Amino acid sequence: MAGGGGASPSCAAVAGWTVTAVLLQVVGLSMFLYGFFPVKPTLPGFSGAESYRMPSCGLAGGGEQPALPPDQLRSLYRELSEVPPVYDRLVLMVIDGLPAEFVLGRVGKPPSKEMVESMPYTQSLLAGCKATGYHAKAAPPTVTMPRLKAMVSGAIGGFLDVAFNFNTQAFLDDNLLDQLHMIGYKLVMLGDETWIKLFPKLFWRQDGVSSFYVKDTVEVDFNVSRHLESEFAAKDWNMLILHYLGLDHVGHIGGRQSVLMPQKLKEMDDVIRRVHNAVSGLEDNLDRTLLVVVSDHGMTEGGNHGGSSYEETDSLALFIGHSVQSSYCSPYDQNEALQVDLAPTLSLLFGTPIPKNNIGVVLPEVFNSLTDQQKLRTLELNSLQFLRLLQAQLPAFCFEDCINSKYGLGIDKIPQSVEKKLCHLLSKAFDSHHPSHLHQTSNVKSIEAGCNRTAVNAYYEFLRYASEWLSHRATNKPFYLLVSAISLMIVSCLSLMGIVSCLLKGKSLSQFEHHSEWNSDYHWHLDEVFIIMGIFLYVSSLGSSSFVEEEQYTWHYLTSTLYLIFLIKTTQSMLRESNSAVARAEGKIFHGNDCSYFTSCKLIPSMRDGYKLCTIIIILVSGRILRAWHQGGVNWVHFPDISKSLAQADSFVVKALQIISVLAVVVLYSVSLLLLRPRKLNILLVWLSHFFCGILVVLHIWQSQINTSLPTKHSTTSIAQIFYVIASISLTFTFVASPWIFPIHSMEAEPTSSGSSPKTAIHLQGINHSMFLIGITYAAFWCLLQLLLQQPINAIPLLLIFLQIISSIMHFSLDKSLHKKWVQIVAMQLLGLSGHFGLGNTNNLASIDVAGAFIGISSYSTVLSGILMFMITYGSPLLLYLGMVFYISVINSDDISTPHQSKWSCILDKMITLPCLLPLLINSIALTSYTIVLLLMRNHLFVWSVFSPKYLYVCAATVCTCAGVFIIAVTAVYTCTVFSFRMRNYKDKSYN
Ligand SMILES: [Zn+2]
Ligand SMILES: [Zn+2]
């Protein structure tokens, strides 16, 4: 960023300090991210034969075994485990996004009648006790890739897995699929290609479908089902993975209540019926097949997922096979399990070692066909695997020492420390499992039966406690690293504050010198006090999880109150002016100088006052509508609001609103262009391209279907692509050409009353004209892009935000002395932030609009859809930064026309220093204080569900601020450079 100081600090110093401060902030932020979200320590390698023995103390990892051929390995495992494999074939059917509630009901109640009727076959299996279903609680973040990893490895990944979800890479930890592969099983995968990315070389046969075209709900599933016949005829596989994405896509488009949902459930039920019938056909004496139907996560009422609400984490695990059948069952009991429990259960059912990092516990109801001793052995194997993991996490923990000292501990007292408690529970379990250690001779059946029950309970007590401890264990955070990262950020924040206060002081002093007659009151005004207070209020609200969840109320309150204060100030100044006729006459003379675009010089004061009031009222009314558009952030989503009632309405109404918004944006842009005095052909060209882009957006709206099952049409994709091309060409053209088309001197120039030399005034007018054109073009094209990408429901809110920004700039340009410049910039930034929430964004990852990120992309690209997703989420703040370019051009006209400031660097400084520094400062305050809050809350219950997602948003907002400031700075620097170059040429020519 470039800047320069006319008054107190020198240009280079300001620029240097700002860049240093921003760099410090980036370094601090990266250090904090590295320290706070560590990759969880995992045991390397794969479980082998050693996992069937008691681990020895001190050695965490087992020694390397010689690699055996698959057949020998399989019989070795069978021999060591003492539990015969229950099944030979596994069909793992993943229904993406299916909430367990749809199949199993909620809190012990059966699912709704509609749901039961949608899945008749599955419900008949449950009612006939041929299937066992679990509410398998998924850990946040509830997005597909981390959940698949959890299912096959039994381990919960780090929080940052969500960031890598769009860039999946091969999974290297110990897991069920690799274990099955090692004992010679052949695996076939049909469906979501995430599996192929996780296991690139594992599958015998595969047919992946991309999960990224969210609008497609039919093709994705058809591509899986079409292989079913041939797979069941071939019979050459041992594990068949079917991953159906359609239901998740139905949710993303229409939510849980979508009209497509019952139809989709029927389709899934039909697949279950087909698979089950085919599997029963396969079964002979030696060939036994297990069908497991699972979902990776649930979905919210609106069909999104990512967070940790009950609706999102309530995933399904349904086992259908001979070992789960029983004579009695109650299928709608709230059968609770964890998603990770799937890994050890399947491992033991198929005779492979449990994956090393597993924290899941075997599910008892699935082993009904085993004898009691075999069941106990499964629990023992699970415990042995936990013991290895515990020894890796707690180096001092040793079970042998435990046994030796247990009589000293006293077996009935529950010890306090974790190690001792684990020791106590485990030795209790082993003792009741192997009573022969104590009573060598007693071998009576009746004693054994009683012992079995106590042993099972003791094992589960240990397993559940250890599992919970392992999953909740706060990972060791490098505290010094975090503290030094935060101190870097504080230093950066303080230096930004220092620069801004230095500049404000310098500015007010110079103003004091020049205009002592009207700026002599150096008090704090109400609006300035309110802003400082508001920032304090915001920072203190960050400490409360409820305020973080419902942050939109804070911003709506701050924005509307600030503009209400502006309204009061405007009315007061109007009253003051009308009271004294003399003041009005003076005002007329004084205002005679500043001709801005909205106010031609001929405006009479009463009309000017009328405009001033109107603009503020427009902002306040739009703000109120915006607030009512999306109610409730995370917890109060069910609140009635305009967006929900529109979603119920006819899709034609929504389309009409979208088209009205497009037309309004085009009209607003045309009117602003008409205000530009020298009307050149180039401007007409830009207007034409904008008009054409508007037509493209209308076409796109017309063609895209809401809530239908039709796959994305190719015509809409190409319309969006044409839009991208035309918009980027015309934006580049405007940016490059506009500093060249406006004259550096003109015949209209007259010496003005404030005494500035004509030449200076003229080239400043040229700069302002060119900044005006660039700024309004940026903003108008950005609005069209957002209308193309955002959800249809957000069209009107977008228009309202655009209207608010334009009205706000108009208001500030009508009376430049009423509010201080820094107050104006902060007010604009508040508009951008409340608009961010007005577009339905929350601090929950689930509200990110995934569907829009694929508009106009014909082949899958992580980078492109990532950028689009960022643009959709930060549409409002970025619109504000683009509007800031426009604001600079309107506000500057009188500010820089004093003769002694004809140096280019000083003009540049006046133009962009405050508009760049203030957003950076405010963002830095928010970032730094929230980082401190996160460090303090690191052991809070909500740290992963509320505070960490918000931190990702804060980081993204930092990126957004830097990008916005960069655009402002580059535009201004380029425009000034071109003008200074042209000016020098002009002077050289006139001297020669
Ligand atoms: Zn998913
Ligand atoms: Zn999804």
C-alpha cells in the first residue's frame, strides 16, 4: 500500500509502518493457527498380530512384523483373536446427509408417518427385528471427508480437516479398508469420489461421481445404482461401498421438507431392498454377507451441515445381517452410539485388528450370534487396543504397574487422577473376565454366567470412560507460541492505532489552521463517542458464546443507532440554519465551491436539506428490512422472517424480485453515469457491456429452475461463463483506460473563490472523475455478479445494501463538514458488516452457500469454486470496499484543492490513507481481541462448536479486508500515476 503525509508524518513512514503492521499481523496469525489447531498426534503404522497381546510397558509402538501373504495373515489373525469372523462379505451403503431421525425417529418415538411410508422395506426389517439401528453421533465438523475418515479409522480428526475437505488427499492412518485389503479382501467402490481420493490405489473396481455439483440430485445416484446388477452377478468382491449423494443434494437445494425428499427416501429404500434380496440370494453355507447402511452426517432444517447441532450430528448406523437378528427388539428405542464405533465393530466382525487410533467401542447388539466367551474376547481386544493408545498419550501409564499396585489403591474407591481411574476400571474388567487368576480351581458354570455379566459391564465402563477421555483430551497447546503470536498481533494493532491517531491529530491541526472559523470546536461529538463505545461493546460481546452465535444483532444495532445519530445531527443543523438567515446566506457562498456529482452547484439549500434527510431515511428503512430478512443466527433459526415466507411462496414471486433487483442495479448505474460531465464513447461502451451483463443475469435467472430434480442445464453454465468473460473484460478496460480519457485541463476551468490555482483544480477534477467511473463500475458489476451467484432469496437484500451504500455516499457528499471523515468511513464499514449478516450469513459453517460456488464452472476445480464461495460469503463487505473507491472520488473534491498541496504523493495520501487504514485498524482490533478470547476459551465446552468456526470467519474477514484495501490502494495509485505522467508530458510540451 502506498501513502504519503502532507501534514505530520511523512508519506514513506506511513506506508512503511502500515505494511510492517500488516505483515506482523499475518505472521502472528499464522503462528497462532499453527499452535492452536495442531494436527492430533497419531500412532504411526498399522495394527498387526501384536494387537492381540497385552502391550508391554514403555514401548508405545509394536515392532515391525515380517509381511505375510494375505491368506496366511488371515488365518494368523483368526487363530490369535479367538473370535471367528462373523461375515465374509460387507456391503457398506453410505447415504450422504441422511439424519437418523428419518429412519429411527427421535427421543424414543417412531418417525413421522410420511417417513415410515417413504421407507417401507427398511421399516419392515426394523419391525421384524432383522435390523438394528443406532443414532451414531458424528463429531463436528459435519462434512463428508472427515466423517468418512472417522468411520473407517475410528479416530476423530483435527478441526482443520474441514479446511482440507475441498482438497482431499490420500489417507495414511490405520483404517478398516487397508486392514481388509491386507488380508486379501477385494474392494469395490461406487459413488462419491471422496473415497477414491482417500484411497487412490485400494479399489479392485471403482466408479466415482463428483460431489461438487450440488444441483444434480438424479444422475449422482443413477450412476451408482446402474452397477448393482452386474456387481451382484460378478460376486468377485468382499467389500462393496455404495455412496449415494443425492439425498444430501436434495437437502442443500430444498432443506429437510423439500418436495423431493420422500421420493429420494423411496429410491434409497428401494436400493436397500434390492441389495438385501441380492445378498440373501448370495448366501450359502460358507458365504455370509453383512449390509450396513450409514450416513456420514445429518442436516439442519435448511438442509445444510458442518456444525454441531443435534440435527447435523444425528447420523445413522443400520446393521442388517444374521448376527443382529433376535427374537425380541424395540426398534425405536433411542439407541445411542458414536460414529467411530463403526470401525472396531466392523473390524471384529471381519476378523481384522482394530485400527491403531480408534476411540470407538464395539456395539454389543451386532454380535448376537457369538458365544458369551467370544463376546467378552471382543471387548478384551477393544480394551487392549485402547491400552496401547492410552500408553502413547500418557507415557507414564502402565498397566503392569497398575495390577501390581491395585491392592494398595483399594478397589472400591474411585481414584481421582485419570491414570489411576483408568487403571482401576481396567483391572476390574480383566479380573472379572479372568477369575481363574484369583480362583484357580473354581470352574463352575453358574459362577461363570454371573461373572460374564459383571465382566461385560466392567469392560464397557472402562471403554466408555477411556473413549470419552481420549476424544475430549485437550491437545497440548504450545502456550508460549500462542502468547507470542498474540503479542505480535497486539503490537501490530497498537501500531495501526498509533498511525491513525497521529494522522487524525495532524489533520485536525491543519484544519484548525486553515478553517479556524468553523472547525474551532474540538469536542467529541455524539457520533464519535458512540463509535468508540460501540467498538468496546463489540469486543466485550465476543466473550459470550450466545453473542457470537447471534452476532447479527450487534451489527444491526450499531449501524442503525449510528445512522439515527446522523439523522438527529442533520435535523439539528437544518434547524440551526433556518433560524438564522445570515447563516444560510453564508452557507450558500461557502457551498458554492464544492460541485459534486449528485449536487449540481445550483441546488438551493432547502432542496439540499430535503436530500440529506431522504438519504438517511432510505438507509434506516433498508436497514430495518435487511434485519427482518434473515432472523436468528445459530440458535433462533426457526424465527419467522421474510426469507422463510418467500421460500413458501411461488417461485415466480422470487424470480420477479430477482429481475426487479437486476433492473434496479442497471438503472442506478445508468443514472450515475449520466452525472459524469464529459460523456465519452468509452463510457457508453462500458455502459453497454453492463447492460448486456444485466440481460445475461436475467436470462440465467429465467433458465435456472428452483427446487427441481433436473440436472444443471448446460445453457445456464455457458450464460454464466459469458458473464464472467464480459464482466472481467469491461472491468479491466475501465480500470486501465479511465485515467487516460478524462482531460487534465479543460476550458470550463475558472479561478475559484478559495484561491486554488486553476491547473491544480482541473487535474484533481480529472482524477475524481476517473475514480468515480472506476468505483461505480466496480460496484455495479459486483452487484450483478452477486445477483448471479447468491441464492435467489438474497436478491432484494443485495439491492438494499447497494442502495444503502449509494445513499450514504450521497449524504456525506451533501454536507462534508457535518460528520468527520473518519466517522464517515467507519459508518460505511458498519453498513458492510450488517449487510454481511443481512445476506443470511452466520458464524456457523453450515450457512456457507455451497450451491452457488459451482455456477458457471464446467469442470471441477477446487480453486475456482473456493474463490466463488469466498465471494458469495463476503459479498457485502467487498461491495463496500469497492464502493469506497467511489466514495473517495465524491468526498475529495474540496478537500485537496488547496494550492500548497500540489505534490502527487500528498494528493494520494489525502485520498486513500484513511479509507485504507481505518478498515485495517477495525479488523485488526476484532482479530486481536477475538484471538485472545479464543485462547482464554480453549477449555470451554463450546470451543469446537462455536468459537473455532467463528475464528475461521474472523480469519476470512481479515483476508477480505486486505483484499479490499489492496483494491482501493492499487486503483488510487494507478490513477494518480497516470495523471502525474500525463501532467508532466503536458508541462514539457507547453515549455518546449
Ligand atoms: Zn456428506
Ligand atoms: Zn452436503
